[in-house]
Amino acid sequence: MEGGTSPGRRSGPARTSSGPGRLLVLVYGIFALSATARAAVQIATKFDEAPLAYVLSALAAVVYVCATVGLARSGPGARRLATVAVTVELIGVLVVGTISLAQPDDFPDATVWSGYGEGYGFVPLVLPVLGLLWLRHTRERA
Amino acid sequence: MIDGLAYAVIVVSLVVGVGIIGLAVADRRPLTLLAYGLVTVEAAALIQVLVAIVQVVRGERPDEPATFVGYALTSLLAPPVGALWALSDKSRWGTGAAGVAALVLSVLTVRMLQVWG
């Protein structure tokens, strides 16, 4: 696979933003952008309609931004940020997805994570799994 | 928004995006062809936004103005910025990510149609 450590470089964990990571970061970036925009519009224009859903939308946006930044940058701090963000993302999509199906009344308006991300082709469910696998893969390729 | 134009923009973005992903799968990286494709996508986005501006000047209004403006700006910026950043990785994954960046325009155009009303 491409994107390995080049000869002259110091050994250490591989960069999370090269090779397949480039595609992963781009998709995370798209989600960060759309989740942030969606949450901003929801909170600015109709917060009273579904406060819980909109607060969760905002939380999801923060998580996506952190994951994007963490994966795009290199270094132990960035890796830690990415790991925490992607883990929170996985828990978030599972918990919010389950609650949104079990108690639909709590979610009069959708969040990115409603129905395990069905509104976004289930990408929000697949993304954190790929993210964690990628973080592990690049750590082991030290 | 003009429906026919929007559909044309969606098709252009899909063709260029899928084409670039195809090049990535084949592990090819013809930079001139990639540049033509990405410039075509940006031109399509620009034409669409300019037409929308003309419509607004003539008195038409999107159903959700703030959201529409957000999508319109994103449609101009996200595909080229995303594609250039993606291509700075020389692997086939970078090429594929540039294809995904082009595909973003088709998704944004669908959303722009929806919020225009």
C-alpha cells in the first residue's frame, strides 16, 4: 500500500493523512462542514422546535471537526484527538441511532446520527469504524 | 434555480467524479485530464450560482435563503479546495479523494434545488 514511511524520514507512526487517509480526511471534512452548517441553521432559526436534537447536531458537528483536524494533522496530540473524537462519534451514532428508533418522539427533527445515519446513506455509521481501523493501522505501521 | 441546468450540473459532477475515481482505481494520474475535469466542475458550479444571482436580482427568492447561500458558497469552494488538497497526496487514494470532492457538487446541487423551493 502507498503512503508508507519514506526512507529519509524518522521512524514512528505513519501519517494519518496520507494514502487512504487522504480519502478518509476528505470525507470527514465534508461531514464536519455539513454538520456544522446544519447545526448552525437549526439552532439559529428554530431551536425551540427540537432542542435536544439540535444540541446533538451541534455535538456531532464538534466531533466531526475534531476528527477531521486530528486525522489531518500529525503528531501524538493529533492522534489522541482523532482517537477520542472518532470513539465519541461511534458511541454517538450507536446511542442516538438507537434512541431515535426507540423513542422517535424525542427527535421531532433529524440529526446526522438519527436512525444510525440513514439520512446520509449510513456513512455516519461506517465512518467511525473505518476511522478507528485506520488509526490502528497507521499506529502499527511504525 | 433552473431545473434543467441543475440536472446538467449534477450530471457533469457525477461524470467527472466517477471518471476520476475510475482513474484512481486504474492507478493512473493524468494531471492535464484531471485539471480539465476539475475546471469543468468549477465552471458548472459558477454558472449555476451566477444564474441564481440573476434570478434573485429579478425578484425570485429561495424558500430558505440563508441555507441556500451557504450551499451556494460551499458549491464554489469545497470541490476545488478539496480536490487540490486531495491531489497533494500522490497516491491513488489522493486521486480518488479528488473524485469524491467533485461528487460533492452533485450532492450540494440536489440540496440547493430542495431549499430553493
